[in-house]
Amino acid sequence: MNWLLVIAGAVVGAPLRYLTDRAVQARHDTVFPWGTFTVNLAGCLVLGLLAGAVTYGAASHSTQLLIGTGFCGALTTYSTFSYETLRLAETGARFFAVANVVASVITGAGAAFTGAAVAQAIWA
């Protein structure tokens, strides 16, 4: 049953990642990968909130599998982040490559902490 929850979450997360990435990137005329940045940031926020919800008993292990592993696992993308960063560096856009790494790590961790803090405020 657990694997079905993961699949169900991924069925929603993967297309949402693709559609969000395309929509966000289409609005920005820059080499910076705003689409990937956006989905990864959103995923970090959701995972932080979910982790807090699980910690405080507001979400079950099944919810964690569905939303955390399935949905967020398919929504977020470390491999695309890595590939896009490498491509930026290879094409001479080193500033954007470094900015992508620094901004992604700092804002991703910040979003996860924010999500956990919101969960604590709601359910602790």
C-alpha cells in the first residue's frame, strides 16, 4: 500500500513540476533557471511544513509518503538543478551558476525552516 501512496503523489508532482517550470521560465528572459528554482523552493516549504506536521502529530506516516516522498519527490529536482548549474558554468554564465547554488541552498533551507516553524505555530 505504501508504494501506491508514493506513486499517487508523484502522479501529481511530476506534471506540476513540468508545468510550473515552463510557466515560470516563460515569464523570465534570462538564463537563470527560475522554473527549477521555484519548484525546489516550493517543495522545501511543503516538506518543512509536512515534517513539522508529522512531528506534532497532525499528519500520519501515510500522509508523509503521499505528500513528502511522492508529491515533493516528483515536484523537486536536484538533478535538474545540478544540470542547469553545470550548463550555466559551461556556457560562461558563472555568476548565474554560483548565484543558483547559493540562492537555492539558502532559500531552500530557509523555506524548510519556515515551513517547520509554521507547523509548530499551528500544531504545537
